[in-house]
Amino acid sequence: MGFMAKHDTPYNPGTTSVSLLERLKSQDEAAWERFVVVYGPLVMHWIRRRLRELDLDGDHRHDISQNVFATVHRYIGDFGRQRKASFRKWLRQLTDSRTVDYLRSKPQIERTFTETELDALHRRAENLDDSEADHEEEQSILFQAIIASIKKDREPNTVRIMEETMIGNRSDAEVAAELGMTANAVKQARARIKKSIRDEFGDMLSEG
């Protein structure tokens, strides 16, 4: 099974009665394509950042991301049964762990680090403590990917509301004035969008 999606999976509102996480656990092929489209940019962001920290070039990121998604595919069923962190933190830990495993598998890379340094990287992957700024950046990357994946099936004004209020953090009143709508109409549209996102991604967006 290939894990790098070749195209955006069309958004189908009829599929959101069952969350994406539950569909992943049932090995739904369309759900896996959608998961890669939505979470791929965030996984790549983590990989690129880690490689930069290690002064390595980005040529390895695609191989690492393939390993990440293959591991998610294998272990997604364990997430709900022994959940100790949010889905995003679980995925981040897995991404960092697969990055270190990749370094160990490449002698030409591994010999640039001592075994102690590699062990330290593994411990760091298991004990993440991101800053508020990191969290906000990750939230923005994730919501941009979600919105990009659903906006082709939305009206232009709805897309604008999503982009301006959920990514741009602008007020309903500001957006309403630009679109010739009432602030209440913008608020209601935003509420409907958020509900559809919660229906599909809620158990993956929770910070609990």
C-alpha cells in the first residue's frame, strides 16, 4: 500500500457520520488517502524541522514520511485502547521515533552521530514538550490542510469564512463586512463548518 496520496481525496459530507479515526481503524482505503492528505503536511513539517536541527538535508524526508504512515497503518488500532496523549502528540512521537530509526538505518548518516546522541534523540522523541508557539504553528498547518481538502466542495463565501476566521483569526464582524453578510450569518456558517470538522476529525483533534 502506498502512503503518499497522489491527489486530494474529494470531501464527501456523507462520510462524516463515522469519524476518520474509526474509518482508519477499519482499514477504509479512502480514509487512508484522506488521512495522508490532511496530516501529510504536518508530518513533513516535523520531519523537516528535525532534519534542520541535525544539519541534514531534506532529501530523506519522503522516505521517513513513508515509514511514518506505514507505522500508523500498522498501529492505529492501539491508539484508542491505550490512549495516554492526544492523537497529534502520538503522531509527533511516532514521527520523531521513525526519524531516528531512519538515521540508524543509514550508515553514512549514523556515523556522524555518536550512539549517545542517537539515544538522546530517541528519549526526546518519547518526551515531547512543545512550546505554545509550536502548538499554534502545528494547529495552523493542520487546519490549512483540512480546509484545503474540503473547500472545493463549498461555496466561495463559505471558503472565505473558513480561511479568514479559522486560519486568519479575523472576527465575524470583519469578514461579514467584506462579504456583505451579517455577523450572525458568518457565525452560523462558521459553526456549521466546525461541526463538520468535529464530526470527522474530533477524536483526532482533541488535546486530552
